[in-house]
Amino acid sequence: MMTAEYSKIAKRYDKNPVRLQQPKEKYIDELLKTKKGKLCFLDLACGTGNFLKAQKKYFKDSRIHWYGCDKSMEMLEIAKSKLSGVDLMIADAAKLPYQSNYFDFVSCNWAFQHFTNKRN
């Protein structure tokens, strides 16, 4: 299986305008209505942080704690430059450093096809 080398394309990743179009995640609205207390949101394979940036804007005054992880340090460096108030971590999606059931919501956009071990 071919996979993209994100360390090599990180600097030009955001030049694709499609990646910058991020709709509001409707399921977050549902969670905010039904669950009390803080919500934990993880963007798995967050890349340069476009989805997180958009969701933080849509839900700017909410009780959400935002997390993002990616396997590419180069992608995370770009995400760090555009995000504040987000816990970003380098991590492999198959070996996440979080406890089971820690997150109320996990998103994964544009990445699942690149995962080599989809069963974990």
C-alpha cells in the first residue's frame, strides 16, 4: 500500500483549498445538548489543524477540551502555529497514549486510508 510522506508535503498541504473548507460538526452540537460537564474532543491524524481550527471557531464558547494528534511532526508544527488552547501530540493512531473511553468525540478526516493497521 502506498502512503503519503507527510513530512515532505507538510509545507504545501494547506495550498489545496478543499482542505480549508471545514463544515461545522453537527454531532458536537448533539453532545453539548445531552452530556453535562467538560467534553473531550480528539482529532485523530489532525494534520495541520484545519478541522480543529474550524471547530474551535464554531464552538468558541463551549466547554470542550480540544486534542489533536498526528504521526508527522512537520504537520504538527504547522498545526501549533495556527492553534492555541489545543493539546497537540505526536502519536501513531494505532498506539494512542490516552486511556480507553477518554474522549467523547473522535474525528478522523482525510487519513484513514493511510493507516496500516485498521483493526486496532
